Amino acid sequence: MESQTHAISFFTNSSVRLDILKQRAFNLRWASVPEGVIPLTAADPDFPCAPEIADAIAKYAKDRYFSYGAPEGLASFKASLASFYQTKRNVPVSPAMTLPVDSAAYGIYIICKTYLQPGDEAIIFDPVDFLFKYSIEAQSARAVSFAIPASTEQVNFQDLQKLITPKTRMICLCNPLNPTGKVFTPAELEELGRIACENDLLILNDEIWSDIVFQPHTFTSIATISEEIRKRTITVTGFSKSYGLAGLRIGAIMAHTQEHFTSLFQASLHQSTVHGANILSQVAASAALDSCGYWLDGFLQHLGAMRNRCVDTFNSIDGFHCIAPEGCYVAWVDITKTGHSAEYIQQLLLEKAKVAVVPGLPQWFGAGAEGHFRVSFASSNEIIEEALARIKSVMS
Ligand SMILES: Cc1ncc(COP(=O)(O)O)c(C=O)c1O
């Protein structure tokens, strides 16, 4: 209880250093928007990371040795990740099957590079983060969309079966689902896994958002459903969302068979040193997993309050509708009843409210995103309240 009280104090308005963010936070955020605009765009927290992470980097740096690391990753990071997955996710991950990579984005890319040939097909959700389509198309393969509109209803994966052709190689699972915030239930995951097994498909399992799940919802990894499903699953995760380490570009792939690990490692180009995860980033991610659970608990508590504020406000605006996200710190707002396009509303909010949001355009989230915009609420109560008040005032 004491550490909870302590941790929540990290997420006050006085913790948010706008002077620094305006210099350092790119990707549509503070450093890329005009003065006066509040950027609720890329999902990247406005709070500094946990102090233990900065301490771990400083401690390592103090020795002034930055020699080449092991191509398969730092042993301490691999051990931390495997232990986290064994104890917190109930997934039997062995350290030897983990591969630190320079971001979850690159993890997705390596998996696609390893398993897709030109002309192959991979099924992605719609809407979903653009990274899946990007990595599939980079292999000259085709991304086939399976619609999962924002809803609290159980997804009927029987409909996904209809998209499978002889060219289908993989299903890309994003759990929790960015941008709708859906957290898949064990029954849904079992159904998805069964379809993958029956059709001999691989499951690219992106769990980068798995720490950000709001009560009463709970996270289940598809890799826990059965051994048969786990063996055709390759899990990717990252540290940008839970711990605010996006600029360190660190993530990890977890294979569940030796054969998969060997192929992924080879495709990663780590052995040749053309690619590899930065050693300081691995040290940071290891500290996050080992020592920053209390910080994450405080972050989640704060995010729960911000989620409720966003959902309540959006649902009080004529023509807007927002289902409370079960996970992810993004709100996905349905604006179809305004009669305007996502691009129109984005421009209106930018010009009149001075709030930047991400419009539901196909290039960000797929065709199913039209009629929506996304906001990230990983900021202070004061900044979120100010942004919401400005949006409400413009839309009234
Ligand atoms: C579902 C999903 N996967 C991967 C990423 C990329 O994470 P990283 O910063 O580790 O590349 C994101 C970032 O928004 C995401 O939402």
C-alpha cells in the first residue's frame, strides 16, 4: 500500500517536464507540434521513466566500457524477461529462446521477414496499428484484413476462417488491440488458436500492451492456451508503452520452439552486427522488469482515472461515442454521428481546440478506422482535463 501511494506521486502534473518533452518527444508529439497544441497523438507517456531505470543505465555507463554485446542478447536481460513471462504471464519461456531486438516494431518486422515470401498472405485485424501491414508488405506479401470493430461483444473468429486461402501463412494477433483497446478473452484466444492449428498457420503474437489492462479485465497470453498453440506462436513485446522507453528502441521476441528461435536469430542479422539491441537499452529493460513493478502499478492506477475522464467527456459530446477501452492507454472515439470524416474532425480539433489527435485513416490503422479518431491519455490529469475541455468547447 505504501509503495502504491509513493508510485502514484510520479504521475502528477509537476512530474511532466514540458520543457524537456518539447525538445525530445517526436513522432507527432510535443517536439513536432506548434506551440500551444496539446498532442494526444503517439502513445508515449508524458512522465519520466522510473528512477531505477535511469540508475541502472548510469551504473553501467560509469565503468566506461561499451564493448560489443552477445548477438543473442545480454544474459541478465534474457533471464529477467523469461522470469517475468514465467511468473507474471504463466508462459514457459526459456532465456535461451528470447531475443532482445531494437524495438517491438523491428520484432514484428523480423518475424514477417523470417516467415513470409513474396505473394504469401497474412491476416491482420482491422483496425490495428499500421506496423503489421508495413512489415508484411515489406516482404512483398499481402495483408488481409479481418474486421474487429470496437465493441464489448465476443469476436466471432469463425468469420476469420473465410479469409484463409492456400497462400495464408500467419495470423497477426495484437492483444490488447491498439487502437480499440480490446483485451481478448481465453475463449476468443482458444478459437483463434484452434483455427491456426487446423490451417497450419503461425501466430505473430504482439503483447506490447499487455501490462496496460484495466480492471475487471485480465490479460491472457495465447501462449498459455495449449502447448499445440504455443508451438506455433511467436511472441513480441516492448518497453515503450509500459515503461516509457520508446527512444531506447528496445523490445524482444520470444520463440517457443528451437526451430523458430534459430530461424528468427538468423533473420535478425544480429550475428553479423548489422543489427542488434543496444546494450544500455537492454540494461534499462532488465531494470524495468526486475525493479519497476511498483511504478507500473502506480501508472496503471493513474491511467484508469484518465481513461474514465476521457470516456465520460467524449460520451457527453453530441455525435461522439467512446467505448471504455479494456486495455491500452488510448481512447477510440466514434464520430460517425457527427456526419464528418475523421480527417475533418482532426483538422477542426487541431485548428480550433489546439489539440492534436490521430485520425482514423487507413495508413495508420486500416480501412475499418474511418469514422474514428484516437487519443492517448498517458499524461497528467491537468493536461488531459485541459485537452478535453478544449475539445468539448469546440464541439458544443
Ligand atoms: C501494437 C503495437 N506494436 C508495436 C508497437 C511499437 O513499439 P516499439 O516502440 O517498441 O517499436 C506499437 C506502438 O505503438 C504498438 O501499438
